[in-house]
Amino acid sequence: MDKTYSIDKLSEGLKAFQECRWQDAIRLLGELFTEDPSNIDIAGKLGFALSQARELDRAIEIFKHISSIQPNHAIWPYMIGYQFYIKGDWAQSIEWFDRALNLNSDYIKALYRKGYAQLRLGQREDALETLHYCIEVCEQLPQAEQQTNRKYYAKANFLLGKAYLNVGLSLKARRPLEVAVSFDGDDLDKRYELGKCLLQNGDADGAIEQLSKANSLKAGVDYVLDRLAQALIAKGDLTKAEETYKMIPEHRRRAFVLKNMGALYLDLGQPNKALPILKQAVKRDHSSHNAYYLLGKALEALNQKEAARQAYSKAIDLKQQHYGRDFPDARERFTQLDSELSRISTVTDTTNVNRDEHGVIGYYNAQRGFGFIASNSGEKVFFHITNIVGNVIPLEGSSVIFQYEDSDKGPKATRVELIS
């Protein structure tokens, strides 16, 4: 091939590489690699471009080729391991990271990624050992090299802190998380995990500070605001906790947020507000025993005893099913209600709960003969014209008293009397 043409192709390929035009770089550098597979510089850049373009299997083959030429260079087995790491093939990635570490035991990036992969495989003790060593190596580097590797030092501390926190070792988690934040304070998740750790350690003020800073980095993240509200509750500021929850848009409130909001309203003595929120919580997460327990408390506070008994029963079953343990608090309330309901001889249908409630007709379709009542407890209750007492026409805005019933399709009114 013409030498001038090859030089032009190299120049164009390197320009594409520098401008991150990966497909162009792959095409041009690939042709040059085919001409001269021994050119390590071209092969290395080709492998990197393939990696960036997520052509991982091709990248692996290129890096294996380079490793066969330079078997004593730790970077090439590391790069092979990194491709498997990106693919989520944790076992293979560890195998290649170990090869890199056999050549350079202080290879910080390999240590960090190996620790992460070990955690993903559930090899917790091995991961902790790897991460501790990674941190130790970083701390022993000369000052200039510490600055170069500060990103991985922060990441290793963060990963170590999270690993401790995930198994309830919040006291051990604090220092590595504080180190991670000190090196990378603009990372929302690092601030969040430190705030979570401080809250578990009983430092509500410290948790509020960290979680508020996390929220300032990216406002409105649901799990950050939820944890901030929990810290405010721990401090006793329930009103501010309620304001914090309201900052999460309704359509972005996941089940855990709804559960905790419901618990807050119960603490505030407002079961009428807690009830519809907790119903949404169990609708979005059928497996949460705590959400069903809180739902039972809200229903019981509103004198819906049979529905409360059923909610407590569900909470007991779920905890037994998922954790193999009893739920003493739920069982105590279930037993008490079961005893009370068995003494009420007038209850003829234990699958439904009937009670009188007040509300306002919020919607009525005269042509189809049905509508919805906005009850004083905050629920939207279905009714049909045949449920109206007397020869009257229901009008939107009319106040009513009605008999509430839980059904498979949701709450409905079985007897509706207009009072204005």
C-alpha cells in the first residue's frame, strides 16, 4: 500500500479517535491494524474505540492479541477484564483483573473493579478485603499520584461504606463514606448514603445536612426526599417532614414513599389522610408487609374493623412468606379485632365492611345513572342511581350520607341519602 496513503489514513484515524467518532476510528484503525498487527499503539487505540462503541467481543480479541505481544504489561489483562465487567460477566472480569494484579499488585483500577465485581457475586468478605487493600495502596502513594487516583480512592471508600451499610454496620460505614464525600462532594449518591448512615447512627442533624445538600445537587429525587423526611421525623419536626413529602410529585411517589407518607399521617393523628395513600402503597407493592400493617392501623383508626383485620392478616402472611418470621405487632392487633368482631352478632357478611359516611357528590352521569362521591375520609366512592334513597335526582355538589362498602372493584355506596 502507498506509504503516503497509510500516513493519511493514520492521521484521519487518530483525528476520529480524538473526536470520539468511534465508528470512523474503528474503520480506519482497523484497516491499519490488518496491515500491521504488531503496531501496539494502533491496536490499543482500536481496542479502546471498540470498547467505547460497545463492540466488546471484538475489543476482547484485540486486547488478547496485544497481551500476547506484551505479556508483562498489566494494562492489557485489565482491559480484557474491563470488557467482561461492562458485560456484567463478573466471574470472567475477576479472572482477568487477577491476571493484571499478578503483574502489578498495586493496580488501583483493577483492585476497585475487582472489589465491585466480588460484591455483585455476593463475595462480601473477599470484596471487603480487596477494597481495604485498594484504599491502603491509595493512601501510601506519593501526593502527586494520590491526586491522579483520587477518583478511584473516593469510589473504593464509597463502595466499602455502602457494603457495610447494607448489612447494618452503620458505625463502620461512616468513615469511608465521609472520605468519599470529602473527595467527591458533588456526587448526589455519596451525600445520600452518608446521610442515610448518619440517620441510622442517630445523628439526625448530620443526616439532614447531608440529605439537604444531596437534594440541592439534584432537586426532587424521591429517595433523597424520603430519607430527608425520615430524618426530620427523627428530629421531631413532623410538619416539615410533611412539607418535604409534598415536594415529591404524586406520579413519582413509589410504594416505599407512599408507605412512609402514610406512617407520617398516622403519627400526625390523621388516619383519613393516611388511608388513601396506604391503599396506593399496597396497590403498587403487594409484597410489603409493613405497608399492609400500616393500612390496618389506618383502617382501624377509622373504625373499619373487618378491613383492618384483613390487612393485619395479610401483613402476617407476607412476613412469614418472605422472611420466615412472625409479625407480633400485626398479630396482636389481628387477635384483638378478631375477638371484637366475633362478639358482634349483627355482622352478617365479614367480607365487606359497612358504615355510614358523609360526603359530597363530585360527579354524576345522568344518562348512565352512576357517579362518584367525594367522601370526608378522602376517598372517591362509586354509587348508582338505584342506591339513592327516595325519589330524588342526585346533583353534583349535594351533601350526602351513605353506607360505605368495600368491594372487589373498590369502595362503593350501597345506600345514599341526600341531606341538602
